[in-house]
Amino acid sequence: MSLFVNSVFNSFFCLPADTVVTGRCDHEFFTSDDVECFRATDQEVMASGQPRQFVEAVHLRDRTLHVLTVKLPVRKSSGTVYAVCGLSFDVTEAVTQRLGLEQVNSRLLHREQQLLALSLSPAIDTGDLPASLALIVAAATTGLDVARVGVWFWDETRQSLVSAYLKDCRDPGPLLQPQSIRRCDYPQYFAALDAEPVLAAYDACNDPRTAALATDYLRPLGIGAMLDTPIRLAGETVGVICCEHIGGVRHWSDAEASFTAALAETTSRALIAERRRQADTALRNLNLELEARVAQKMRDAQQADAEARQTRQQLHDITDLMPGAVCQMLWHDPERIEFR
């Protein structure tokens, strides 16, 4: 198929200014896949005899253009269609924006579905904390597309964070061994956790809040950005969800921060369920212990009553058989009487 073009064609499609296009074929300038698409739409216009509008992708050497092309049938004087005239407009920016919005909406929908699945999971409200943390970490990993996620809780002294569930997707093995970090070693980081609803460190190795972690933690693990969300229970910080991006700088969006905040709330819910289950178990065990003590007391009382009846019966039998001897023994030496 031969091409006849206007003077803007060369610059529009990034061809050298002195390139002669007229009379040449499209496969000399475009990829074979693009040529097949162009010819398919051309044939559609020729077959229908009607103008058509298409959004086409043009893959150039250094970039991809998206063009809105209006194609018109060109007729002979007899009315027969013998060619197609195309008018193309660069809509790359609009298409890129649309694709970006579609990706954002797709990620938002995926996160909403994950949060709904978490909310409906029986593990969250039955007090099975390990199972709950596994679900929460999996949701964070896929929802944020990060390789490393951990849930950390304060120790009893509230001077160290200890990992309760730490997963690195680069390691196909089981969960990582528990780790801990101390407040005294990283005061700026802990101060940020105490004060901020979400700690979004785009450049974790240089962010003043997280830079102290660079030498011992961030650089050895290849972590470039962190999104850490405190877990709060009854207004008190009890832990943190750490989402760690492997690689360079990463700018966290507000939607991503909101997603981790929702995961932190779900973690709080799981903690409440675990504490309720522990309280129920403790109460049930206490009731069982009390019931056991009452039963033992009743058995002891029954045994004492039986022994008393037996003693009374023995005394009754003796007095019936030897009333005079017993009375004489009681009168002269009552301590000699012994019942067996």
C-alpha cells in the first residue's frame, strides 16, 4: 500500500526531515504489528464505504504514540472506493492519563476487595491472631506491591518493637525469625511512630525519621522506601505495620496510606478478639477450677459425715453390748477408750 502524506507527517512520526515518504509503503516506516492494524482499519473503511474513527498505537523507536485517526473512503468518479484518507491527531497525553486512571481505579478496587475479604474472614473475630496476621500481611503485600511486610508489637517494657509476623516475598521459605529494634537506638523513628498517623518515608535512607535505620537495617535488605502505620488500641500505640519497598525511592499515595490505615484497624480488631478469647478462656478455666474445688469440698464433707455416722454406730453398738463396762471405763479412765 503506497503512502501520500502532507509535510507534517515526518515530524509527527519522528522521521528525519529529508525522508521521502510519498509513494513508499507503510511497512518501510512502521512495525509489522502496527502495519497490520492500520491495514485492517483501512480495509474496514473501504469495505463499508463509510468514514470511521479509531484510536491507534504507533510504536516508534523511542516511544509510543497514541493517535486519534479519522479515516475517510476516497472514491472514483464512478463511486468506487479506491483509497483511504486518514487524518491523525496526537492524543498520547489523554490516553496516558486515561490508562493511568484505569490502573489507579483497578488498584483501588482490588484493595477494597481485599479489605472486604479481611472483614468477612472468621479468623479476624475468633481470636486466631497468627491466622489474622497472615491474612493482613498477604493483603498488604499484594495491595501495595511490596516484597517485605511485617507486623511488630511493643514488648512489655515498651522500649522495643518485636516482630510478630515478618514476611519477605524474596524468601520462599517460612516466616523470618522474630527480630527487635530498640527505642534507644532509633529515637527519631520511634518519635515519629508516636506522633504521626502514618509514617511515609519516600527515601527511607535519607529521611530524618528513618535514616538511622539505614546502616543496620535498610541498606543490607535493599529497602528504599517505608510506609509504616501505627496500630492503636484504646488510644494507645501497641505496634506497627511496616510495608517496605525493595529498590529506590517510592512516593506513597494517599490511597496507599489509607489502605495501610485500614489494615492497622483490622489488626486492632484482631487483637481485641484475641484478648476477648484469652479472657473467655481464663474465665472458663477459673470456673472449672472453682467447680473442682466445690466438688472436692462436697466429697470431703460426705466422707466426714460418713465417718461420723460410722463412729456413732460403733459407739451405739458398744453401749448396747456392754453398757456397764463402758460406763465404768468412762467413769474411771475415759482416755483409754479408742474406736477403730
